[in-house]
Amino acid sequence: MKESGEAFTKTETGDATVKGEKEEEAVRTQQQQRQRRRRRRLAWACGLFLLLLVILGTVALVLALVVFKIREPTATLNSVTLKRIASQLSLASFTLQLNLTLHLDLLIHNPNRASFSYGSGDTAVLYRGISVGQGNVQPGRIPARGDAHLAVNLTVDAARFAGDLPGLTQDLIAGRLELDTSTRIPGRVSFLGFIKRRALVLSGCEFVIGGLPQPKILEQQCRQKTEL
């Protein structure tokens, strides 16, 4: 009887040990399954995040190339007006006095889907390649796909004509004074406040003043370009 009881006790102990091992194994299996599920969820989250980054990058690239593609602002000279002209030629002393003021109406067009801010510009008046006067362009801002009229007053310095006084005398006697203007306007195109691109608007015009002593613009031809 005693041996039978000991055998029964051993059997119960063995069964308990096996049961405990199975429970531990089941717990480890559940933990491993939870870890695998967490890793899969993390992998899915990382994959979705990367996919979202790719989509956002593609959209930004398309916007940069198509919608936000920087286009060249253009400058057009609408009109050149003589505000004042006075000349006096002395053949005895072979001296010439000339007082000339020009008014330029420049149209700046911004074709971009962003604003164009421009700084202080300058305009020079040239006679046969010699700078004889200048004017300033005040800074400003042009909205997206907008226009701005710039008024520039140019004062001609008569003393600078001394380099080609015979030619100027001939032009005044003939009633045709050929002048050139060169305008330079630095600026910047800004997208969303942080995407910025510098631009330099250049405009040049050739025109003929005639009809002296009642002057008027007889001919004018302009060209322009923008450097990004």
C-alpha cells in the first residue's frame, strides 16, 4: 500500500510538471505571436509612412515642375513722353545747351502663380552709346499673375553730350534725335514664403525724338529679357 501511494504521488507530480511546461510553452507562444503581430503592424505603419512620403514628394515635384514652374517676368515700354525739352545752339561760340526730361511708362507682367518682389532699379539714357542721363525705379511688389505700371522720369545731362557735339548738332538741325534707354530691375519670385528664385528684368528701347521745336516720339522699338 505504501509503495502504491508513493507511485500515485510521483504520477501526480509528473503530470503537474508536464502541465506547467505546457502552460509556459503556451505563454511563450502567445508572447511570440503578439511580438510577430506588433512587428507586422510596425512594418505596415513604416510602409504606409514611406508610401505617404513618396506620394507627397511626387505631388511636390509635379507642383514644382507644372504649377509652380518659375516663368520669366516681362517688361514692356508702353510709352515714352517728353515732359520738357529746351535747346540753344550758339554757332559763334560753338556751344549747345540742352535740357531734356523724359517720362517712361513701363509695364511689368508677372506670369507666375506667386508674387514677384522687385528692388530699386535703374534706367539709363544713351546717345550713340554714351550715357547722358539716368533715372531710378522704386521698389515694389507684383501679385501672382498681376501687372504693375512703373513711372520713370529721366533727366538728360547736357554736359555729357560734349563727347559727340558735332553729331548732336547735326541731329538737332535735321530734327531727329535718336536715343536709347536701358532698364535693369532686380527682383525675386516667392512661392509659399520659402521657395524663392531671383530674377533680373532687363529692358532696352530705341526711339527717335523729332518735330523740334514741338517735340514728339516719332519711332520706338523695344526688346526685353529676364535672367533667372
